Amino acid sequence: MIVIQHMLRDLMTSQKYSADPNSIDQADYLEWQKFYTWEALTDQRYGQSFCRHFDVVDNRLYYERDWIKCDTIIRGEWIARP
């Protein structure tokens, strides 16, 4: 059990984000949403497109298929708060 706890701790501390949480400007996010329309036509997922556009490494977001969940994660963790 202790080995698993150490592995989990190491995994959590080793994940580094390219962008910092709460660092993406609201206006940039809204501009990207307009741009996403084209990427949706090329079969990219909402979170996948966001991660690529803003250089974010967040596997939950990248692989999530539900755009509402992605939007909730993005607004809660990545958009800068005023």
C-alpha cells in the first residue's frame, strides 16, 4: 500500500503544465471558442483543441469528450480570475 501511495505522489508532483493554472485571459478564451468551430469540423475534441491552442498539458481535459465538462474544467482551473 505504501508503494502505491509513493507512486501516486510521484506522479502528481511530476505532472508539469506548460501554461500555469489560472493564467489564460478570458478574452483569449472567448476568441479561441470562435476559432474552435473550424477545429470541430476537423473532428477535434473541445478539450483537445484547447490544450493544443494554449499549450496546456491536462490529460483529463485532452481526452474528455463532453464539451460541457471541458468548459467547466477550463473555467474553474485555467481561466484567469479577475
